[in-house]
Amino acid sequence: MTKFINLTGTLTAEPKVIKQVPTMLYVPILTVDGQTLHCIVVQHALDFLYRARANARIAVYGHYNQRHQFVINKYFVRAQVS
């Protein structure tokens, strides 16, 4: 059974496109605990690519896959003020 968890943190770099079809992104996130998560985004990947920028605060909900990558199912990117 898959265990879903929610985390908050900061994007340490811009999202990178791993695969075109279906669109898959790699996102490194530094959590509040100080650990770096290697995350994968497939659901709503283009929207995530549009909204997410480096150093943005983010809240994510998802699970770990067999390769110990955090798969993001839902996310919230806090609005950045320039």
C-alpha cells in the first residue's frame, strides 16, 4: 500500500524536463528539516513548470516510488513578490 505524505520546503533549482511525452519533471526540494528531496512531477507537469521558480516556497503531497524518488501528486507554489 502506498503511503502518502505532505511536505513543505524550498525549490533549490529550476525544474528540469526529463521526458517529453508524457511530460516528466525533476525538481530538487530542500525541506524544512534540511534534507534534499529528489522529486518527480508527472501530473500537471506543464502547469508546475510554468509556476515553479528557483527559491520558491512550496508545499507538496505525494509518495515515494521504488527508486526512492518522491512523486508529487498535488502541490502549492507560494506566490513570489519581485
